[in-house]
Amino acid sequence: VGSASQPEPKRASAADREQRRGTLLDRVPERGVLRVCTTGDYRPFSHRDPKSGTYTGIDIKMAGDLAKSLDAKPSFVPTTWATLVDDLAAGRCDVGMGGVSVTLARARQASFSEPYLTDGKTPIVRCEDKDRYRTLEDIDQPGVRVVVNPGGTNEQFARAHVTQATLTVHPDNTTIFDEIIEGRADVMMTDASETRYQSAIHPELCAVHPDQPFSFSEKAYVLPRGDAQFKEYVDQWVHLATHDGTYQKYEDEWMKR
Ligand SMILES: O=C(O)C(=O)C[C@]1(C(=O)O)C=C[C@@H](O)C=C1
């Protein structure tokens, strides 16, 4: 029985080490801080004011409520769409919030809470073009300029459906709508919730059939894999907040702006 037959001890990943410290359901109240990964570039869910660094949005309000329910204060950890799930899996935050869509690719690395919103991709265009770009076929034509933000489900959707039109990746999601308003692009396909919000604040922009999006998706909060107690708690909390009018109140506040 030699030591050569012993398997090499596997180095614990940061996520494994996090998990061994026990459930976040106990650790967050002990710490008094809920660490929330958020991109800050996606109104109406998560917006970071570039001057003050302050976060606002529907999911920022929700994060405050979730933290409060755990006797904690939220601390926002900046992330990007491409790195959100890695940041969570590496234990840099306790939850990811801010208009995140459930995807199976993400579900391989992280857990999701119960969903709080149904959504799907739909076009947003200059209002003069609103009858011109109604179907994917209308949009995917040579000469049509489609613009997309990188790293999230919008890019995945655009890469799967845009083969004839020109696809440009615009790196900054906070300025992407100006590309259409100012005529450098014609169409963006994004979440119906976002097209409703952006068309409400920009009279030049129209959301095309936001009630009948091209795809089906759900928004949920991203949670660390393997912490069943914490997930069960967040699920209960989401269930209550989406049935007692709390979520609706925050959505109404944002959509009135
Ligand atoms: O990746 C996701 O989960 C998102 O819903 C984020 C996403 C995207 O799909 O790229 C959605 C809309 C915003 O315009 C920016 C990012």
C-alpha cells in the first residue's frame, strides 16, 4: 500500500472553500452585509450613476429589501455580463441581481432563484422604422445594421439569428440606444422590458410588439451552487415580493419616469 496509489488531493476552489464556511443564510446576517454582483448598465433593473457611483433600479431596490430581510445592508460589487457568473462562482458576491436572464449555460455554474419576470427578445428601432422591422426575416436582410451589447443573452440571440444583416458589437450598454437614435445602427433586439423602458424615455425610439417577443426568457437572481438553505430562503422571499405587490411597486416607479 504505497503512497503512489493515493490520489492527489484536489485543491479546493474558492467556491468550495466558501461553501465549507456554512450557509449564507447564517453568514449574511452574521456579517451584516449582502454582497450583490450587478452590472449597473441595465435600466430599469440596475443603473450605476457614473459620477456618484450610486446604484438605482428595480433590482437595486429588491437587493435592499433582500438584505434588510436578512438584517444586512447591500454592498454592490461591480461585474459585467461576461463575468457575472464567474464572479459569483468564485465567491466574490452572495447573489447576482440586475435583470439577469436564466440560461442553461449559467445554470451549469450557478443556481437561480424562482423567476420574478417573464421576458423575451424584441426589436427597438427609430419610430419611423417601426413597421419596417417586425419579423426576424425583416431584420436579417443585407444592408440592415443590427447593434448588440457584448457578453449576455442579447449577443447570443443576435449571433444565432443575424446572418445576412450587419452585426456590430457596441461595448457600452449605457450608450447603445444613441447608436440607433443618431442613425449609426437600425435595430437592437433586447428584452421587451428594456425596449418598453427605453422607448418611454426616448421619444425617437419605438418598441416593436413587446407583448409578442421572438423568444421566451425569465429573469431571476443568480445564487451560488450548492447552498440549498440560502436558495430556499431567496425563493420564498422572491415568491412573497412578487405576490404582495412589492416588485410591482418598484416596476411602476421606474416605468413612470
Ligand atoms: O445576459 C443577460 O442575462 C441579460 O439579460 C442582459 C442583457 C443581455 O442579454 O445582453 C439584456 C439586456 C441589456 O441590454 C443588457 C444585457
